[in-house]
Amino acid sequence: MYTREQITELINRAVASLSFPEEAPLLFKPVRYVLSAGGKRLRPVMSLMACNLFTDRIDEAIMPVTGLEVFHNFTLVHDDIMDQAPIRRNAPTVHRKWNTNQAILSGDVMVFIANECLLETPARLLPDILRIYNRAAIDVCIGQQMDMDFERLSVISQEDYLKMIEKKTAVLLAASCQIGAIAGGADHKNAEYLYDFGRNLGIAFQIQDDLLDLYGNEKIFGKASGGDIVANKKTFLYIKAMEAASTEQRKVLQVLYSGEGASPEEKIGTVKEIYDRLGVKEATTTIAGDYINASFRLLERVEVRRERMEELLRFAESLTGREH
């Protein structure tokens, strides 16, 4: 069995080993910049850990799951452009460090680099794994479109919001877990358990991400506090606030989220004050906890020996703050 640290090192080496054409070097500078910025490598690490549940021979899966990391970082580059985010992982975003056109093009090429990595999947597994990857990639785009559509709406249901974050965020983590399981030789049932484990965990992560945008430590979180509010993003906190708000509070939120009448600092302060009065932080934490608990119940259904599960359990616990 591999430890989380060993698997992370394998992924970091694989990312560092990626080579790019010598032509048009400026195209690939942002790619190197993004991929060298670190992060948890969550998707490829969990993918290899899912693989390792079923086999100790994980070498053939390393480069394909590295493709998941490249694709994920592509989505961040384009997401930052759409949100006009200035900071990612405590560093300038690509469109701020270079320009928007460069960020679009360098992000585009990352998709094809990811495809090259996926093509190193053993031939017997390639059709199934590529189909799962493509389905997830399409869902990510659907989720992003839904997120953009929400910007024009003042009222969004919790159900619709959860569907959006499932597609935009959770399905790639779910697919990563399923791809790793298939690469390790898991049967259909166990691979599906791991998909659903990743899906629930991914939804919880996005809800927690919404929470951290306003209530997290900016230095630790790596993004400016309240950025979602400034960008008029309808996060889970906004959804819960609109459910619980009085008529007057609802009007104030709608005006502020229309982009009228307040500086960014005033806007963040006023919205946070309403959220605090309505107990939005506590309600959001509870919902995230429900999804975390569901993910662990699914993981415990996977048919492998308990000792093979321990490393993945510890990793998931460290990510969610859950304790057994």
C-alpha cells in the first residue's frame, strides 16, 4: 500500500515530467506556471488511492490520472477569467499575470495536454475510462453554464444550486475516484460506490468553498475574502440567506447583488452582517456535514479489506475535518 505522501510525490513527479513543444514558448509559460503552483493534487491523488484499494500495481495509472490534474487546472484558468478573480493559490491568476487572450489560449491547450495523458491508459481500459472522463468534462461545462445563468436570477432554489455544483465541481472528483478504481481492477459495483463517494465529497467541498470565501483565512485559502460577493455569485450562503431573509433583507441582498449602490468593501460588510443575523454560516456547515457523512457511508460499502481502506479514510478525514 502507498501512503498519501508517496502518491502525492508520484503525481508531482509526473506533472514535472510533462514536456511541451518548443514552438511558441509563451503558449506554455502559463501552463507551467499553473501546474507548478501546487495545490492538493486532490483529484489524481484520490484517483490513485482508489486504484491502490484494489492493487499495488499503480504505475500504469499515474500518467492517466495526471491528465485529470491538468484538466482541473484548465477549468480554474477559465473560471478565473469568467469571475475576474485576481488571486489563485496566493498568486496572481493567469489572466492577471499575462492577459485574458493568453489565459484563454493557454487554458485551451491544457485540455489537449490532458488528453495526451489520458491516452497513456492501457488499451483494454481506455474506452471505459475515456468515456467516464469525457462525460465528466461535459458536465463541468454544463455546470459552469448553469453558474453563469444563475448570475441573472435573483432567486435560485437549493435543489438547482446543488445540481449546479454537482456538475461543475463534484463530477470530476467522482470520475477521478471511479477511473482509479477501474484502473485497479474494481468491479462495476465497487467503482460506482467510489463514484458516489467522490460525488458527495465534491458537493461538500464546494459548499465548504463557498463558506471559506467569506469566512476563511485569506492567507490560508489563497483567495481574496468576499470575492464571490463582489462578483455577484449566488453561492450556497446566498441561497440559504434568501430562504430565511425577511422581505426587507431580501430586497437589500437583491440590490447589492445587482451591483448597485455600494463599494466592494461596503457590499461585503453588509452582506456578511445579514448572513450572520440569519445564521447562514451554521446552516451551511450543517448541510456540508450531511454530504460528508454520506460520502463516508458509501466508502465503507466498498468491498476491500479494512486495512486497505485506512489511508484513503485518513486522507478524506483530513480534507473534511471529520473525525471518527
